[in-house]
Amino acid sequence: MTSYVTIIRIQLVIALTVFCISAQAVEQCSTIFTDPVTGNHNSLFTEPAVLPIKIPKLECKGKKKSTCNRSDDFIAGDFNYTSGRFRNGNYITTSGTTTRLYFDNLALTNAKLNSTGKTEDLIIYVRGSFSMSGQSQINGIVYATGAVSISGRANITGGLAASGAVAIQGNATVTVNPNAINNANFGGMCFNSVNPEPQLPTTMLFGRTSATQVQQEIRVNFLRRFDAGVTPLIFIMPNINPNNPEQNDGPASIRLMNVDNTGFSWIQVQPPVSTGKTVLPSIPMLNVDWIAVTEGEHKLPDGTPTGTRWVAGKKEVNNAFNLSDTNWVMEPLDSIYSLGLSQAQTNNNPECWLTSVSEIVSTGIRLNLDVSRVFDSTSSEIKCAGTDISTLVNETVAYLALEPKGGETTLNGQRIKFDFGRGVNRGPEKGGQSLTQQCNFTETTLTGFDNPPFFIGKKSTRGGPDGGWFRRCLLDNNSVSMVVEEDLYGGNRRHLQESFDYAAFEIIGSVPQSVDHFEFEIESNLLTCKPASVTLKACQNASCNPLLTDAVTAVLSPNIAVNNGGWYQGENRIQQVMVENGRAAIDLRHFSTDLLTINAAVLDGSTVNETLCQMGNGTKSNANCRLAFADSGFFITIDDKYANKPETATIQAVKKSDNSPQCVPAFANVTKNVQFSHDYLEPASPLTSPEVLINGSNITLTPRYSLDFNNEGSADFTINYPDAGKIAITAELIGTGDELGLTMAGNRSFVSVPFGFCIQAPETNSQCLSENANCSAFKTAGSQFDLNIQAKAWAINNTQICANLTTPSYAQADIGLSHQLVQPSDGELGAISVDNYAHNATQQPNTIQQSVTETGVFKFVTVPPAYLGSGLGIQVNTSASMGRFVPASFKLSTPNVRSVCETGIEQSYSYLGQDFKADFSLQALNVNGNITTNYRGDFGKANIDLVAQDQPYINALNSNQPDYGRFANLTHRLSVVGGIDNIAPENGWIAGQASFALSPKLNRTDASVNNGVDGPFSRMTIGFDVNDNETLTFAQELNPDMKASLSADCTLTGSCDAKVIGQVLLRHGRLVMDNTYGPETQPLTMPMRTKYWNGSAWQLNTDDNCTLIESANAQSKAQFVYSPVLQGGQSVNRTLSTSQNPFVAGGSQLLWQAAGTPPSLTEVYRGKVTSSLIVPDYLQWYWDSSTEYSNPSASAYFGRFRGHDKIIYWREVGQ
């Protein structure tokens, strides 16, 4: 069967979407209490299971004096009544979030409830009907399970929903308050900010993956993991190329492996073909869809009380159609499940071709395996094809049973459409249909999709004895076609009608993020004569961590008159601002000292909670949104700066002009003692309490500075801060003497930005200073290594960023990581495993487990977003050149070891000492099994060493030796032009691949060993060992399966150190010639034969149809020895038999002809001619010496009659 030789990791690829489906019994409050009001809700909004004991009705009434039969003053909590009646008065007071009142029924007539409390402090749940009439008012949120009737001028402020019908008549109104709905405590009846939806365990994921080559292991990593210890069940959809699949795409399916809570692997495999049939390669499958589920019963919320239910599980199966027992394995299920998918999760019978099939019946789901037609049969037994296996060990077969439904749902941040259904591969016509016909059958309709969905379908019937499995062909948003694939071992690829059950999903968008609240960050000491710098933040939760990542439009208030200031962005006056990535920088101008209350809200009015404001380093509160501006103060200008780099700042004493809102100098040309202080804003507590320096002095130790103000009221000073962060500087002048009572203050914040990143690996061999192929190897492509990243401050000499001071307080999320290819400069960039990280504040480097899939030399780059909103970019973000990255392994490809003589009657072979062919290619792979295309030119350093081993050693002469029948190392006898060690590829390494076309031979032994005879070697195995030519060995051949020096099977001990290329039959051969006799007037025929040593004797090599004797060698007379010598005019010629050159079945002939001049009988040569024949050295033998090989020789006798070999004596017999 197929061996799994390559591993590829795909971190999903094609914009892979992974999605979680979880059971859910409670809805979001906002989907129940909608605007406008909706009725006829499902029963998911139910009262708590545990409530206080129900007490008799609560009734309040009155005209001149309102009275209640029970107290209507409530604290937060649950209060349960049989009924409620309220008439003519103001009732119910609340204190705290939230009072929840429960009634069997409720009626209001000219009554007001909770008129003085907060809307979110009152929730009313009515188990029956609910009515309001007259001028009744409720300041709260109401839900009724029965019918609702609101008439007259009745009004509800808060929210209303019902399980029954809702009738709002006359001038009655309902004003929905989304903030109140989100802030109310519903006691678990629905989800909101008070009771957020919990993160449920992952129960279903789906996604898409692709293969680039057949027989490659593909790794799929879940973007959302299952719980630790949970092994999900995987269902995967093989597909087929719709373009003439009979000719272009061979039979194939998918095997699963290595499933855990983080992901799974799969491999595209092909069934075997029977002898004599041509293998049709399959095309690598693209866009392969899959589902991963947990065992158990679950449901997909679809707006109905029960949701769309599904159940998953697994069974152990050791039956298979067409092999052993055809009995189904039964799993009882509820009758609601009428659709079923199955998938084998294991491959415990790797030598058998197995797929799964399921069938839904009234009592559950039936499961089985199927060998299709990939089997051998006799009269008494059926076995897996090409094996002796007739019984199976257990395979784990998973099932996924579904309700036949479709619809839309919102789950875990995604909105999806889904459709669970059944289809067929073709019409019911008689006879099998081709794959093309099945592909073109698109009458299985899909419902509700706008785009082609993720689709997984599995066989749910078995119609006919051929078995088969489904592959998806055509897919769009409206339909799908599926084909029943068959093997080519015992059948064809035509099939009858079969059914399949399917699950299809489409992602239609993400659920928009909502703004929990806005926050203003405002500089201290606001002046009426200058704009105040303000940062607006959009927060996802109460802690404002994280910030909103979606863009949102905020409406700013108040709307200040132009002559009194306003909101500005740059020089543009605004009332709305786009908040992107959670922040927006704006200016606020206010020309009056009157208090100003600011606010921000989402444009659509959906802001949930009140706005918070923070002045400088003060606390955050809504009260701080009341701003006080002064007419005079200090205006400080400090630009954002690089950490540890001194910068010049300016302080200006200003006051409001008497006749305009502009700032004018408050004093000029004087020296003033100004006191400075600072606050750490972000982070609020730096790691090392770094010093802020003004004019070179520590601001904490020397707070007062003498500054010279010029004629414009400005003074310069230098400021420095060695760490990263946001710092607020406050300047204050308190008048003395003549200026007693004068107080001026100013505040300004700035961001101290790291100058760069020190990016390096801790290993000493990580740097590639030469930036070429000569630097030492560092890591294998795709393997992880520690990449240390440390934020660094500015220094006068920044040539060595890693020597600069560290900025330990630097912390930032979502820093992008990328890489640059240095060498080979025209190579492929490859991919890195980590493309972003969060930098944590620390004295030590942040360490990332990084990898790069390609070989070569690289630089690694950080791509940080703006730091704390600053426009000052980090200057140094690239590492020094790192590498070399080298292959992790070398994969054998297209191996072909073949004999020279492949036309034998029985089998192909080569002779010992004769060249045979060993052609193959190598692929340089990364750890994930992908070809590293940059391994080329000078970077492609790997060569190979050839090895040889007989498996097993079968030389019959050694049958009495201990090593008979064991493996024999014959590497020392192997030779090739240039030597068997450190063989370079023919044309070097090109794009990660190298080709070898070798002509090795196994040399013959000398006469001192076994009298010179040797072999045969029926399984002479040729292999190679890769030498990557690195100082330390980084990579070797993938999946080694040979060890020439080991007299045993190395795969059993895990000690293999070479890779098999192939096997060849080698025979020790020689060529023999016979003497020939005959009249000098006739041509003489001299037989020639090739023989080989069969282990005990020389045997005619009837497989030899290849040996070729050069005509010139046959015709050469250089070695002729005449007895007697030739006379004048006489000659003898020798030629080859043209009909037997090359030899036929191991035989050929030489033709001898004696001649004279003129050609008369008496002048033709009579005598013996002896001569050798030049033959290939691998057919020579010890003819003339016991130690040296020589050519064979024989004699031709002219003028003699040899007679019959079995007659000893002839005489004439008379009559």
C-alpha cells in the first residue's frame, strides 16, 4: 500500500474560516426587546426555575388617595404574585438594579409604575395576558407570555416583548431604551452586559484545506481549539476535477491521521490497480471541505424552541462489504435524525482499501466499511487486494446524524446560513453512468446560499455490489453534483444511483462589535485661548480593554456655537468623528470659563453606558466630563520623542486677549522660577520608575527651574525620558511678592517611543554576516527557533541597536511580524509561523517561537502599529541577516533502477561488472514536507553517497555459513564514474530539486573468492545516503529504510541510515564458444552462449536477448592462429550471424569461411584456425589464467569431418 512520505503543514490557507457551533438555550436581551416592538417570540425567554413562593395579588388603586394592599416599595430581587392590578395613581418605587416582578396576569388603568426610578431598575414578567389603558405609564421592561393590549395614551419607556400577539392601539406608544435593556439585571433570562453570554466549549468547526501533491500529509490547525483532552470527530469531503475526470483524474480518497484538539492531518491516497491495468494518477485535491465535531447531542439555534439538533458519535467496526461480514453495525438514535454522515477515523488495516458507508433507518444509524472491488477472491476466500488479509481489525467509524433543516443563526461572532439535506448522484435510469455524466447531474438543490458554501456529503445508501465512495464535483450557491468513485482494481468507474446526506454552511458576516462606552482623555489646565488636546476612545467593555477594533462614528456634544469654540480635527470643525482602532485624536476649543459638559454617543444611538472622562493622570468618571477652562496659564509644547533622546520643549505664559479668544503673552522678558512635576499616564506604573529630566536634572529631585521668558512669553527647556510610555508634565507658577495671588499652571503629555527593536536569536550561529551561502547553517526550514525581541531607546550612535538601553515599560498588542529574503535574492520569500505578537513589558526580551518555511538567509521585521496614538514611528524594526536556513530532509522522487537487459523471457537483469541504470530525483524539504525552492545554486550543497546491499544474501556457496539468508553489505564492490561518495547532481540543485542519472555497477570478485564464481544477487538493493555538507548534519534522507552495514532489517530497529532507490537482478556471467568442424568448401558455424552462475553451476542465460558483439571484433583477424599457416592467395574470414546479434535466448553464432585465389577446390585453406573473440569485460572468464580474466577462444577446423559425437569408429562395410 501507499507509504506516507511527506508532511505539509497548512495553517489554513485560502482564507480559511473556522467556525464554532455551540448549544445555547438563552438569547441576547437585545434580540428579544427590539425596536420596533415584536411579539410571537419563542419560549427561550422564560422565568427563572427558582422563584419565591407565589403570594396573592398585588393591587393598588385610588383617586384622591392611592393605596396598595401590599407594599409597593421594592429593593432589587425577585417578587412573585398571582396577579397585578394598578389603577389611578403612581405606584412602585425601586432602589437598585433590578427589581423583577412576576404576575400571572397584569392590568393597568391610568396608573404609573416606577415613574421616579431608573428604567433598568424594573422588569415585569407576566405569565399570561397584559393590558394597559388610559394614561398608564411604565418606566421599565415588560415581557408577557400571553397577548398584550396597550390602548389610549398608555406608554412604556424601556422595552416590551411577548410570546403572544402585541396590539398597540390609539395613541399608545412604546419607547425602547437599548441602554436600559443592556444594563438591567434579568436574573439570567437573557444575555446582556450584566449577564454576558458565556464562552461555551467548542462543539463544531468547519473549514477548507487543499493539497499540492498526492500522498502528502496535510496538517490543518484549528483556529479555535477544542477543550484539552477532547478528540473531535472529522468528516472530510474528497473532490474530483470536473474536466473529463475519466481521463484526467484517477480514483482517490482521503485518509485521516493525527487528530487532536488542535487539528488533524489528512492525505490523498489512491487505490491499487490490478496487474496489467494502467495507473491513472489523481490530481491533488483543492478546496477540500471538512467538519470537526465533538461527541454527543447538540443543537444549532435557529429561532425555534428546539433549534436544529445533531448528534455525533463513533463505533468500532471490523466488517466490510465485499470482504468479510456484510452486517451493519447499529447505533440507536432518536427518530428526529433522518440524515447521517460517516467517516473512518483510523487506518488500522493499511494494506486494505477501506471507505465507510452509513444508512439511516427508523431506529438509528447503521455503519459499515467497504472494500469496493479492491479484493482478490478464490472459491473459498476473499482477501484484500494483493494481501493474505481476509479479516479486519477494528476501525473507528464516526457518524454525524442531523435534522433535515436549514436557516440562519448567529454564533460566536459569526453569522451563518446552513442547509442539512439529501441528494443523489444521477437519475434512476438503468445502467451505470460515467463520472462525467454524474458530474453534469446538478439536480441536487441547495437552499438559502448567496455563494458556494462549505459542503460535506457522505454516502447514505449502497446500491449494487461495486461499493464506491462519493467525491464532490460541481458546486455553486444553488446546487451540487456528486460522483460515486470506484477503483480500477476489479471494476470500472461507472455507477448506479446512490444517495448522499450533506451538511452545508455559508458565512455571511461577523456580528458587529458594540460600543460599551466612550472615554475622553483630556489634558490638564484647560485654557480658553488655546485648543485642548483630547483623545476619544471607544471601549468594548467596562474596563475599556480591549478597545473597539471596528470603525465607529461618534457624535460629539455639546454642539458649541462657532463664536464660543467647538470640536476640531486639524483645522476642520466637526460634530462627528470616525473612531478607528479604538482611538481618535481631536481638539476642543472653549472660549468661556463657564463649565462645559462633554459627551460622545454612537451615531445610531446604540451606545450602552455613560461616557467617562480623565483629566491628565486623574481618575476616570462621568463627573470629570464637566470641564473648567481658565483665561490664563502655561501653554507647553512637547513633541512626541524617542526614548532617551533629549528634545527641546517650549513653555509659554499666556492669557486670553482682552478683545479676542486668542492667547497673548502673560509676561515677557523676565526670569521666572517654574515648578515642574510629572505623572506616568501609560503605563501608570513603569517597571523601573524611570527619571524624567528637565535641563539634565531629575524632575523629582529638582522640581524648580529658573527659566528665561522672551518677549513672546516663551522659554525653552530640554526634556528627556529614557523609557517608553506616555508622560504628563505639569508646570506651575505661584506668585510671590508683587505677584502674590498669581497662579498659573499648564499641563502637556507626550509619548516616549522606542527608537527600535533588537531582533535576534540567542544562538551564536544565528547571524549570517556574509549574507551568502558561506555562512554556517542555523536552523532547518520550518523548524522553530527562539526569536528574541526587545524594545530599545535612542543612542547617539545607533549602528548597534541591540547595545542601546532597553525600554522595559514598552508594551503593545498586535505587532505584526514579517520577514525579508536576503539570499538568494531572486528566491521565494516563504512563510513564517508567527505573524503577530503582543509585546509584554519586561526587562528581558520577549521570546517568539518563530519559523520560516524556506531556505536561505533572511531578516526578520516587526511592524508595530502607532504606539499610544503617536505619529512617531519606530525607526529600527529589522534584524540583522539570519541564517542559513537549510532543508530539514531530502525526499526521494521518481526512483528508477533498471537493468541493462530488459527484454528477457523471464526477467530483466544485468551482469556483474556491467553498468545498470539508477535514475532518481531528490527534493529538499522543510519540516512540513514542502519543497524549499531556495535550495539552489551555491545554497544547494547536498550530495549523495551510494550504497549497495543484497537483501537477503542468497549465494548458495555460502549456504553452510552463519550469514546465509541474511543481508550482505556490497557497497565496497559498487563503483560509478567519479566514485560512489559525494556524488553531485547532474545540473546542481534547481528550485529545491536535483536529478541524478547514474550508471553504477557491482564489480566481480577475484579468483581467490569462491573460485571466482559469485551470485546471483536476486535482490541487489541500491540506495543512497545524503550528505548535506554542513559542519553539523542538519538534514538526511526522508524516511530511511536501508542500512547496508547491518545484517538485518533496519526498519525493525530504527537504525536505517540510507534510502532505497530500487532493486536489480545481477548475475555473474561469461561467454563461451564451441569448436566447429567441416569441409573447407562450406561455411562453418561456431555456437556462442552466455551463461551465468546460478549458485552451484553455470547455466545458460535464456533471458539474454541483449548481448551484442561488435562486428569489427568478430571480423578482426589479429588474433587468428593458423595451423598450418596460410599459403599465397588463401584466407579465412569470420563474421557474425546477423539474425542473432544481439543474442537470442542466450545464444548466437560466428560464421567461418575459408577461401582461395582463384577459388578452386585445391587452393582453399585446409587446417585449424584458433582465435579469441573480444567480448565485454563482464563476460570474460579465467580462460588463460587462474588470476586474470581473458576473452573466450575456440577453433574452426576446415577439411575435416567431425562425425557423430556418439560414434567411436567408422569403417566401410562390404556388400
